[in-house]
Amino acid sequence: MELTLLGTGAPAGLPRPDCPCAACASALGVDARAATSLLVDGTLLLDLTPGGAFAAARAGRSLSGVRQVLLSHPHDGPALEVPAGLPQPGRVPDGRELALLTGHRVRAVALDAPGTGYAVTGPDGRRLLYLPPGGAPAGLEEPAESYAMVLLDVVGRPDALARLREVGAVGPATDVVAVHLGHDVPPGAELRRRLAAAGARAVPDGTTLEVGAYEDVPDVPRRTLVLGGARSGKSVEAERRMESFPEVLYVATGGSRSGDTEWAARVSAHQERRPGSWRTAETCDLVPLLKDDGPPLLIDCLSLWLTDAMDAVGAWDDAEWADGGERALRVRVRALTDAVRETRRTLVAVSNEVGSGIVPATASGRRYRDELGRLNAAFAQECEQVLLVVAGQAVVLRG
């Protein structure tokens, strides 16, 4: 089954008309995208968009052989102009299946938002799933057979990808292609980086793909360290990297701090950002979690883990530090980094980068700064990917 992406953008396209934002200003050349429209084997058109016939011609394809046009999302603009020779667009009711004379079967997938998803099975038995912008499947049952290819709004609805992974509809060999791309993420390298973290990719308009053919699907880094200063966006970056995976265990190392209203507000902000399917564990005992099998871990953060570890070994007292406290801390850090090296779980950890600021005025402050620098360096050594977040922008240091 062959698929040509006549467009890969959001309904308004990219750049959006009359939008002055930085993402739209830089969406030029291959980064410019028309509204998403898919041509399957030259006979089935999923979503009719303005200029579809010209887009097909630019891709070296023709719409003359199209026998069925299906719409996936509500159309709020002016009436669709149907090019001469094309059948009138229609929809398949949720749960119903449409059989085409060409041997394709199209099943309508119910969504949790207005619109319809389409599962297409080709004459060769290969299966693809196409979801409209802002939509995720509703009522999925497990286990499900993996699709060879899935095309969906990865940026806008990463939880849709998480749901599909949870029931097995997206497996290790599924080619996940991001469509409905708008100006929410700067195009180019930043878009590719964010999609790769979700195990997805984007292709330019006009690309033809063979469903089920091997593709160099991005490998999701199994261990990632996200560094950054205060309010740099490091926690948001870490959480974003996990949004497309189900059953994430969020490990909070800071505790509840009863009576501290400012801390409670911080915790509440983090909780509101996290998907409802995630579980939370408040603990600094990280080694057993890393040794156990289970869902992905998001640890936020190592700097608070270090504070707890230094408390435990008496690091703030010079005499205790000299009389075994330093050695005890080294043992704790080594046990943690050894566990990171050996873990089989997907892991994203957050830590503060404090070495570039003002030199602390106290000996204990300088000790903490130095030990956090050592911890970050040792932890990073065991990670496939290391990021530094500055002003909300992630800079890749490794991976």
C-alpha cells in the first residue's frame, strides 16, 4: 500500500496566513506545509483540501483515479470546492466499515473529539491509521494488532499516541508520522528533536511512503538527563518527553513540605501539567525503582535527591564531612549511577545546573554546588541523551 502526503500541516497550513510569529516566519521551503491530505494508492483520498489537485501534480501524482473521498474533521470554512472528476466527499459512521472495489477496506474509528479516524487495510493486508487534528481514539480495547503506520497529531495530542501504545496498536515496528503540524513548535531541528523523543518523525509535503516498508524510525533515548537553571523550563521539557508514553511513574524527590504554601503551589502546578494516567511516588530511594522492571520513570529532581543524601551523611557539618561523611556520599552517588547504568526502564531525570551562577557565600553552599556538579557529570555519563534547557530552549549536549 502506497501513501502520498499531499499536505502535512494544520488545517490553516504553515505558515498561517497573516501570522507574525517566529515559527511561521521560519516555515519556508520544505518546512512550509499545506493542510494535511493523504492519497492512498491513487484511489482513496483522506481529507480534501484547497489546491489538492495541484499538490498531487507537484508530487507526481494524479487525482483522476480517486474513487472515494473521506473527510476526517469538521469543516468550518466555506463550502468545499470539489475538483472536476472527483466524487463528492463523505464520512463513514463510527464503527462502520467501507469496502472499496479496489480491495481497500476503511473502518471508521470513534474519537474523543469531533471528527472521525480511519483505519485503512490495503489489498496486501497492510494497515494504517489516520487521525484528524486534535483527536484521539475513544474506547480502545486491548490487546490490539499493531498498525504498520500511524499518522496523527503528535504535537497537539501526544496522549493519543500514549493510548495507542498502551493497547499495542503502536508497537516497536510501527512507523509513526506526525501530521497536522502547525506553529506550536518551531520547524526544522526543534521539531525533529521533539518528535524523535516521542518515537515519531515528520516528512515534507509531497512525500510518498510505502506502508509496512522498513523505515529508520527514531530510537527513543532510554536514559535522558535534563539540566537547567531555575525556571528555565527543564521540568516542562522532561514532562513533554514522556507525554506520548502510557503509565509513567513520576518520582518526586522533594516531598510535601507541610505548611510551606509556596512549595505547595509549585507542586500543584506540576500536578496540573501531568497527564491523569501518570502515577506519582514521593521518595528519594531511587535505586530500587531503577532496579525494578516497570513503566518509564520521570525523576524530578536530582538536586533535591542530593540535598536528602547530604542531610543523611551529615555533609553540612565540617567535622562529620571529614569524618566519613564525604566517603558515605560518594558511596550513595556510586550506587545511584550504577543503578542508572544497569536499569532496563526508560528514564528521564531532571537536575539543576548551578555551576554558572554566583559563588555561594558559605562553605556548605559551595560544598553543595560542587557535589551537585559531580553528581550531574556522573549521571550524564550513564545517559544516552543529555539536554541543557536555557530560556525554555533545549540544547542537546549528547545524543
